[in-house]
Amino acid sequence: MHIPDGYLSPQTAGAFYVLTAPLWALSLRSVRRSLRRGRVALLSLLSAFSFLVMMFNIPLPGGTTGHAAGGVLIAILAGPWAALMAVTLALAVQALFFGDGGILALGANAFNIGFVMPLAGYFVFRLLKGAAGPGDRRFAIAAAAGGYVGINIAALLVAVELGLQPVLHHLPDGTPLYAPFALGVTIPAMVLPHLVIAGAAEAILTGGVAAFLGRYHPELFEKGSFTPR
Amino acid sequence: MKYHKAWIVLLMLAILTPLGIIAAGGAWGEWDLDGVRERVGFVPEGMRSSASGATESPLEEYTVPGLDGSFFRKGLGTIMTAMLGAGVTALLAFAVARIAGHGRIS
């Protein structure tokens, strides 16, 4: 799900930097607030967690691999804005040190994996959780559903971004200049394996950790401690 | 240290990362230029000029130069890159919080 450099045109990559910049600013503001509550260690911890989780590649149907991203879990624990910061930092290190994703594509990747995925998953979690408290079964199921929906929306988004490239940028004879596959190829290739396997992995991770922490550390979810109001 | 149990969990995750390199194949749509040529028949022009390659990191794809051959050696490299990457990411988060908070660290 990490778009590498070269797959998006410089215009598209630049547009995503412009789109994500104000979100980063809002995220920074939220980090400043959380700082006053003594949650810097948590932000640091969750950033490192995001980095590590994305190293666990699992085989997907079609001979490719995928991985969970942890963004929804981070959003449930610390809020979607903290999730954007944590995932962005992990993506930056992945791109700079390990050639995973890209530096030009960082805006797009942060938008997909750091913003849309955690926000969508968090929304689903809040919607399904209802009045359930940490430790309730419904709380964990809502978290799992959030993880599942979040990663799949992100996968669809990546597929659309890649699939639009040949439409936006091609030679007069139609030869693509950047990512070469059309939407009809990218969407099934990205979305189907995530619906079946990677989504399940994200659901198990998100639901499992939420269930464990909800049972043994319910204080993490108390009002005013972690989740933003 | 705050959340010391959680940090221990992260350390365990880092040690388990070689599990993540067992799966064959790479992610869809993340091929290098050779991989693109194989699948498309050619390398799109813009891709060739703007793709990374000129600035390849020595730790590309979470490997450590010299640590290859057996799964054990490769896995060792994976663990090293996991610890380095997670450590740098954690430090970056502290740095961002410090900048955001004008030096106040709790």
C-alpha cells in the first residue's frame, strides 16, 4: 500500500503534499495539546508500533503480500490526529532508510495510510461501539470492524490514485507515463486481497489489542486520558 | 520509563519481524523498474526518470549489506533494521513533540 516514487506524477505527488500539509498542521496542534497531558511517550510508542507492524508481511491471494498498518488502533488509543502523526513518522523513516514507499509520494502515502485509514476506521469504531465500555465484547468488535473498514478504504484509495495515473498522464498515443495500470486492473488487484486477508489481519490486530487493553488497562480509555474529546 | 511493558512488547515485535519476510513475493504495485518491465513490457518514461534508484539506501528493503544467504542471516538483518527503524521513528516522535511544545517534555 506504500506507493513508491515514480508511480505518481510529480503533479499528483505535489498535490497530495498540498492536501496533506494542513492536516499535518492540525495533527501537530493536537500533539501539542496531548503534550500537556503527558502523552508524548505514548505518541513515541505508537509511532514505533506503526513502523514495526508494517514489517509483518503476509501472503495474499495472487502471489503478492500485504500487511496490517495499525492506524485504526492508534486512532482508537490516541485519536485520529495522533494516528496521522505516528503513521507519517513511520512512513518517513520507511522511505528514507529502507526504500519502502517514496519521499515524493510521502504526502499521498500519509494521506492514505495515516489520515483516511485511521479516520474512517475510528468513525466506524465510534459508530458501532455505542455505549459499550472497554472490556465489553461490543467494544472489541467495533474496533475490529473499524480496522477492517479502514484498511479496505485505504486500499481502494490507493487503487484509484494509481489507476487514474494513465488517464491523467500519457503520451499522445496513450502510452502511460507513470503508474501504467487502469482502474479496472488496480481496483481488483488492490481491493480483493485486502477484503479477504489483509483486512482480516487488521481486524484481528485492532480488535485483539483493543480487547486486551480494554480488559486489563481500561484506564487507558477513560475520558480525558487518551481519546480526544 | 512510561509504558515500560508496552516497550517490551515492541521489542518482542522487532525480534519477531523475520516472520514478515517468509511470505513470497512483494506487494502489488510496489515493483522496482525491472518488476515493472516484467509486467508491463516496458518502463513508462516518467517512472524511469523520477523513480528512486539514484538515491538508493544501503538498507533497501530492510536488509543489511552482507547479511544474506541463509534465512538466519537475512532474519538477523531484518531484526537489526526493525530496531533501527522503530528506534529512529520513536526518537522522531519525541523530537516533533519537543518542537511542537517549545521544549516542554513530560
